[in-house]
Amino acid sequence: MKTKTLFIAAVMGLGVSGVMFAADAAGESQKVQVKFVDAEKFSDVRDAYMPSEKGQAAYLDIIRRYVEEEAGRYVGDGQKLEVNFTNIDMAGDFEPWHKPGMEDVRIIKGIYPPRVDLNFKLTDAAGKVLKEGSRELRDSSFMMQQMHLTLRHNEALNFEKEMLKKWIKNDIKSAKTD
């Protein structure tokens, strides 16, 4: 009987901690708000040579969740970060002129670097602007950094995430320490 009671208590405890974790994650996303302005006009957020809306939505969701999580670590209590993406051009491109069957394979070459354009505004609890600006993020040396991305080399959008991570550390983390 005691084992059953302990088991039920453990399951209940895990359930409560899961709810608390979900609440924490929701709190992080409240601090960081990500929008995609005219995403249908972005240079390249495609899942194939002939892209699908579902594929684009999935990539944008990956970027949104990454920025919310990564920037959320640096946005202080009461602060709010708004990030508006105005253009995205993913690393690589589709080269349908290669072998048949290769038209939906993204080819990663140095001539197709990742590019992200965004506007951001970081405010305090009173709404006072702590830092804001527009950024045109470019990483023309992304192929050189490939060896440093070994932990995420098979992860979707690893080049874009690395570029966003640097921006977050430069602009958002530094604003927290100012």
C-alpha cells in the first residue's frame, strides 16, 4: 500500500513540476515577442524548390521558438523584447539544374550565406526603451564556422541560429549588463 501511495505521490509531483515548467516557458515567451512582417515576401524561407506554406510556417516557428528561448535568458524581469523579422534568406539554396531528384535538396555553399533583417525594441517594466534598432545580420564566413557547429550540425537552421545567437549576445545580453 505504501509503495502505491509513494508511486502516486511521485507521479503527482512530476505532473506539478511539468505544469511549473510549462508556466516558466510561457513566462519566457511573454517577455519575448517575435513577429514576421510580410513573411510571404521573405527572400528564402523555403522547404523545397517549389515551397509549401506548411514548410515555411515550420521554419518560421523554429526561428520564433529559438529567439524566444535564447533571448528570454537575457531579458530581465519586467522587461519586454519585441523582435520583428523583415526578411530572411536561409543559408544555401536549391539548384534544380543538378541531377533529377535533387531539385528539393538545399545546397550549402559559401555563395549562399544566411541573411536576416530585423527590428527590435527592449523596454523595461515602465515601458521605457532600453535599447532598440534595426539590424542586417550577415554571415559571409558561415562555412568557416561549420567546424564549430558540430553540436548542432544536423539541426534545422543551424547557421541562422548561430547568427541570431551572436546578435542576441551583442544586443540583448549587453543591454542587461548596461
